[in-house]
Amino acid sequence: MKKISLIIIIFLYSSISFVGAQRDLTMYNLRHVPQSLSTNPSFKPAYNNYISMPLVSGFNFDVINTGFSISDILVPKGVNDSLFLNSDDAFFSQMNGSNRLSVNLAFNLFGFGFKLKKNFIFFDIKNKLNAEVGYSSDFLKFLIQGNGGALLGTTADFGGLAFNATNYTEYGLGLNRAFSDKLRIGAKFKLLSGVLNVNTLENNLSITTNRDNFGLNIAGGFKVGTSNISQFTDSTGGNPQDIVGNLFNFKNFGLGVDLGATYEVSEKLSVNASVIDLGFIRWSDKVQTHTLKPFDLSFNGLESNSLFSKDSTDAFTNLQDSLNNIFETTKDNSSYSTALATRFYFGANYKLLPFLNVGAIWYNEINNGSYRPGFVVSTTISAKRKFSTTLNYSYFSGSSNIGFGLNFRGFYIVTDNLLALPMFNPYGSRIASISIGANIVFGSDKEDKQD
């Protein structure tokens, strides 16, 4: 059991050890980069024009586990310091009841922006993949300790167990405008074409182990919606062209909006705020909703006499029939909707020197009904328009992180957590991130008098 658990956990975490990801906590203050518009559409890039070309304009990747890091769950024991799964109750008690392991990947397919008098207009096409595994502390305890450990005689709540995955293409058109010398407001409107979706709509599963005879009581039900996943579930493999077509055909149609504002309180102090990815996707293509109706099953084992007698086949057949009667599933093809993971930023910046400013961000995220706050304090150095770099400290999802970003003539590289890189402390990190790419940038006002 523990070997299987170890394999599952290492598989889920293998990407964190070697790659980083993007949570946009660092990009928010790297405003010379056009991609910072994805965190606040009111920002004005350093250059009047930019073009983001396919393949080279960049990608973002992030991994976050709110429950634990690798060094939390794999602990050295024995004379050889061999690694074992952490089965101590103290490890589980520090976790929340509901936890998430999420992976987010975004490709910038194409984009451009240009200044027009007091306006800045921009357009981009992106493909985004968001996947998230939800798990309860009871589920992880059951996986590691089994039902004979601390869960003996109690009810293990598996209600947080879920899998959600969404892939969609985003077509966004944005504009920001200077309404005065102090105020700039921006908005970006998005058309979304859903590619595929898996969404856990309901889950209230639980397992109770009888303290006296180790009998099991399994109860609950669940409901899962899917769209366009036949190529992964059909024995024929499905048609790969269905995925390619859904990048552009809007059979799964969605809308989204980004809103932002920046206000110059004084020559040195500015405040800003934004809401990002406020929207939805309506899933209608190849939709199936699978429902396991509420059930209550008690299982005390099989008598040894029935296992080794001539009637053993009948015993297993009767058990199978009983399970089929209890686990009743239904399936329908009704459309359903999912909300985008929405982010809120509230920031302030103070210019200490013409090339140096410090800042703070209060970050909020709502995803699949979960609210996750965080904060950032940062310092940013800008040398004219050609070079900028930022360093920050952030706290998000129970993890302290050191973020870093660098921009030079359109090339950028950003991470929300330097500590997750292999040369530092990847096994002790709950967040890993990287964003890298390049833009063609040109045209700048020497004084920016019109803005």
C-alpha cells in the first residue's frame, strides 16, 4: 500500500522538482513587459508598439500544492536516512481539510499592441490549460496509514476529492486610456473556445472503519461533467481533429473580461487594481454528465468457508450483483457551465529614486469555489526602457516565496519562486513557476507627455 502511495505522490510531484511556473505575482511589477497587461489591462508598456510572434513570445507554467511539499511527505528514517512516507499525525494536522494540487500552462500564440494618441490598443491569442486535483487530509491519511491507523473507528471524509481540467483558446482585445494626468483605465474583452473539460460537480464520499471488526461502511455519491474527452476514453482513440477543431470553432463558447485602473496619487506614489478572468465557458460539445446516485454500503468481508468451497463462485457473483445494485449510475448529455479562475490584484508603488521603486500587492484568487489570498512586497529597478528587474517576497497558499523577474529589450524571464529552482530548495517548495519569452518592441516617447 505504501509503495503504491509513494509512486502516486512522486508522479504528481515530479514536475515540481525540475520546472518552475507562473502565478503572475512577479509579472505584475515588471511593466516594461507587454505580458504584464495580462495582470492589469490599465498598464502601459514601455514601448509604443510590440509584436508577440508564435513559438517565441512565451509560455507560463506553474505548479502549486497547498497541502505539503516533497520534504514534508518524504522524511529520512533509519541509520541510512532512507526516505519514507510521513505517517505522523502531526503531518496531517498541519494540513487544511481540503487541499489542491494545481497545474497551469499558458502559451502565447500571437499578439500585438500599439499606442494611438492617449489610448493603447492590444490583441492576443492564448491557449490555456488548467488542471487541479483536490484531496482531503483524510484521503491522504487513508492512502498512507490505511484504514487501520488513526482513522480506525472514525469516518474519513473524502468529500474534497476532485479532478478538474479545462483547456481553452482565448482571443482577447484590450484598450487602456489616460483620462487625465493621474488616471488610466483599461479593459480587455475575451472570446473563449473551449477545447475539453472535466469538472467534478458533486462529491460527498466517506469511509467508516468499524473499530471492533474492521468492517467498512462506504457512503456518498458524486457527479462529474465532461466535454470532448472521447479521444481519451474511447477504445478507438477518438478523432484528434476534434481537439484541433475546438481550438477555433467555439462549439464550447465562453466570454471573459479583464478590468483595471491605475491612479497617480502624487509624483512618487501610485495605486492600482484589477480583476482578471471574470467569465465562463458553456460546454455543449460531446457533453456527458455521469452521476453516481447516493448509496450506503456495509462490507464485513467474506467468510473463509465460502471462499474455499465449491460455492465460491456463487459468493463472488452475489457480491458483484449486490454492488451493481448499489452503485447505480446515470448519464445525460445536458450542457453545463464552468467559471474561470478569477484573480484580483490591489497594488501600490512608491518611487524612491527615478530608477527604483518599491511596491506591495494584495492578491486574491477564486477557483472552483475556493478562496486563496496572498500578498507581495517588491522592489523594482528600471534603466530607461531597455532593462528592468524586480525582486519580491510573497506568501501564498501556505508558502513563502522569493520571486524574480528580468527584462531586456523585449526578452523576459520571470519566476514567482526562486527557491523552487534545482540549485536552491525545490523539495521544500510548495510553489514552482517560470515564464519566459521574447517580444519585438519598438517606438517610444522621450517624455511621454501625452500620457
